[in-house]
Amino acid sequence: MDKINVLLLLISCIFGVVYGHETTNSTSIGQKQLVKWCIAQPSAPQDKLQGFIDYACGVVDCSAIQPGGSCYYPTMVVSHADYALSMLYRVKGSCNLYIAKIVTDNPSYGSCNYP
């Protein structure tokens, strides 16, 4: 039985690395909850980020990055991708580590509040 559990754990770890997804958006440290966000890697290709924005906004509410939204400015693909990545991370619990990274510093700014 222990060999099967170890084997399943190894398979889970391998698939997590191969598919590049982080699946938890908070971690408990003692009594304090450490919140995480998923944001774009600065080196991610713009076309990949735009493709992700298009996908994510079909799944989650992206009104904040639409004209008039609280996170519309700056109107840069990477900024909008940051918001879309974080929204999908909150809703689905996964972060595409090929174009994004996990951070513990809240990326919110001004009136733009990240989920």
C-alpha cells in the first residue's frame, strides 16, 4: 500500500512539473494565510499573453480591464494579462507557469484591486 501511495505522489509531482501549473492560491503559515497571485512573466511573448487574455475573459469577469474599468490603465498587454491570470487563478486555482509566475506581493495599484 505504501509503494502505491509513493508512486501516486511521484506521478502527481511529475505531471505538475510537466504541465507547468500551480494549483493552490493560498498557503497556511501557522495561523496566518499567505495569499498568492498569478501574474505574467515579463519575458512572456505578447501574443501568448493576448491569447491568454482572450481565453480567460471568456471564462471569468474581465470588466475591470475593459474601457472604463478600474484596471484598464495602463493599456499594456502585460498589465491586462496580470489581471486576467489572477482572476482565473482565483476561480480555477491554476496558474500557467509557461507565461506566468506566482507572487505573494499584492499586485493591486490605485483603484485597481486584484482578486
